[in-house]
Amino acid sequence: MIRDYLLIDDLIVALSDLRLSQTTNETLNISSGRAVAISEIVDQLKTTKRVQFEILEVEAPKETLLKSVLSCKKLEETISW
């Protein structure tokens, strides 16, 4: 599965910048805009070797969205994201 992950620090910066910009009544996606496979995250965890874990692969239900990546273009235009 592929998702758009966002660091909490980046979320805080975006919210703070939006508050300072005095943007109101706008719907904005706060996202990284990058597609990251869960397997990439698992590989990074494996290489850090800070935590030992076992990988258990299960089949996703048919209705599972396999790719979800948001556009942050409007956010970029609003706060130079």
C-alpha cells in the first residue's frame, strides 16, 4: 500500500504558518505530497535495527484503497509549503 505520510513537526509548522497567514474559509490538504510504500518504511526500520520485529503479511480487504496521496498545491500557494 502507498500512503502520504507527514511528520508531526511538519504539521505543526504548516498549522502555525496558516495561522500567521490569516487564511480563513479555505479547505487545504496538509500533506507531504509524496507517495511512500509501507514496504519502504519497513525497510528503513530494518536498517536502523533499533527495534526487533517480525513481519506478518496479510492480504488487504478488497475495498482497501491501495494508493492515497494528497495534492498540497493549494497549501504551497497559500504558505509557500
